[in-house]
Amino acid sequence: MDLSIILPVYNEEENIPKLHSKITNVLTKLNKSYEIIYVDDGSKDSSFEILSEMAKADKRVKIVQFRKNFGQTAAISAGIEYSQGDILILMDADGQNDPEDISRLLEKIDEGYDVVSGWRKNRQDKLITRKIPSVLANKLISMVTGVHLHDYGCTLKAYKRDIIKDIKLYGEMHRFIPVYAAWWGGAKISEIVVTHHPRRYGKTKYGLSRTIKVILDLWTLKFLGSYGTKPIYTFGGFGILLCFSGIMISAVVIFQKYAYGVWVHRNPLLLLSVFLFILGVQLGMLGLLAEIIIRTYYESQNKSTYLLKKIINLERG
Ligand code: UDP
Ligand code: MG
């Protein structure tokens, strides 16, 4: 199978039929074997019935139905897990992404990229609640992760299968798949401008609150990516810093006592130094706990702390 198109669906009954015929048109022209996987994320409208009809008519249409709404990221994970194509293309099921862009994504993949990201340069969403936070978030993500993309939030992206098949996604993390791919898979990433349409029917499932989730996800990702196998470096590092500040400040307290006769118990700095010292020790201890947890995590599941590309003249021992 050459291609898997994966679409998360949550209450998109009015949007699906039109989008589906567009996708089918585009794919027929491409002359590749393909499947279209719709993941019904617990829709409460007739989305599932519509999808089932489509699947009856065409065996290349596949459906994964969730028991309840688990969120877009979970839907995308399921789609990836059940897919078989060599190249995976994710897109929204609300018709905001344009299937016409699929062929251009594939051209880039053929040039040798592992991930090709869509960029909704002319985005058709609300300015204040969506576009401005998105620009800022994208800048922040690019800066923190070192993977420079203009539009992490755009679902329309193409991936080579081997780069994302083992990926585990949590929270709102589907937007960080390119980062995973780059950090853990050494992926080559490219970007193209894609068309974006306003939403015709139904309404967006997200608002400003998602920005906060995205920032927290980024925080987690950065930690796991940089220090996931050595948490004591982060916790212990801060801990030592705090203990050291505590000791320095207590030195000032002692100095002030002998030089200026300031009573130690009347010096607010004493409180600060004790506070910092205790906090530092606690952080160090927390780091040790995190070390134990992370070891259990890797060793109990026989997980490796590295990923191989190839081995030559060797077998797995
Ligand atoms: N979606 C989903 N589960 C959810 C929320 C959204 O599967 O809990 C799907 C939704 O049906 C759409 C895509 O994810 O296909 C993007 O959602 P939406 O259009 O609401 O987001 P926006 O484009 O406004 O960022
Ligand atoms: Mg949308």
C-alpha cells in the first residue's frame, strides 16, 4: 500500500461527504494504491452512519470508531496504528484542509524528506483567539525545539511510515510529531504552503485554552527530549543551584552580623537562605525519585535509550 490518508472526525456530518469526494478525486488521479482511514472520535451526530455508508461502497474507506470522545490526538494515534501505507497523510475532516495539496506534499516526500509539513499561510480562522496565539506558539515551539516550522498546528502533513510508526502521543501532542521525528528519528523535514478554507459547517472544537495545553506539552516534551533519560541533571542541577544560593545568602547574613551587628533572627535574609537550601535539597531528592521512575520505565518495557538506523554484519544479540 502506497498511501494512507488519516482523518480524525468529531461531529462533522455536513463536511464529510463533500470532502470525501474531493479526496477520492485527487487520489484517483495519483495512480497509487491507497486507503482512507476515518477515525470517529465519539461523534454524537450522524458522522458514523455517513462514514459506514461510504465504507460499504468502497473497501478502501476504513473506519475506526471510538466509544467516546478521546480527542484529536488519540484519534490520530489510532489512525496511525491501523494504517498500512508507506506514506501517511494526516488531515482535518472539516474541509479546512484542501485535498488538492496532497500531490504537492508527495512531491516533497519524493525529494527525500521524511516529514512534509503544511503551512496555512493564509489561515481562515479568528484573528484574536486563533491566529495570533498560533503565531506566538509556533515561534516559541521553533525556538525551544530547534525544529523550525511556521505552522505546527496544521494537521495536513505527510510522513514516511518508518519515522512515525512507533510514536506514542499524549495530550495535544499530535502537533509535535515533526519534533519527535527530528529528535528521535533524525528526520529530514520540509514545509510547503497549503490552502486553508474557512469552516463551512459545524464549529471549531477549540479555543484559547488550547494554547495553555500546548505550552505545557512543549514543556514536557523539552524535558523528556533533553533530559528524559537523566532527570537528575535537571532536578539536581536546580537543586544544587538553590542550595548554593542558600549558602551564599547565609554567608551574607553572618557577614552582616559581624560587620554591622545585625541580629541574625531579625535579618529576613536568613529566612530566604534556609528556604532556598531546603528547596534545593528537596529538588535533589525529587531528582532521585525521577531517576528510579525513569529506570523502571525503560527497563520494565525493555525500551532502548537509543534508536538504530542500520546495523551491518551483526544480528540482534
Ligand atoms: N477533532 C476530533 N476530536 C476532537 C476535536 C476535534 O477528532 O475532540 C477533529 C475534528 O473533527 C476536525 C479536526 O479534529 O476534523 C480539527 O478540529 P477543529 O476543526 O475543531 O480544529 P481547528 O481547525 O479549529 O483547529
Ligand atoms: Mg478546523
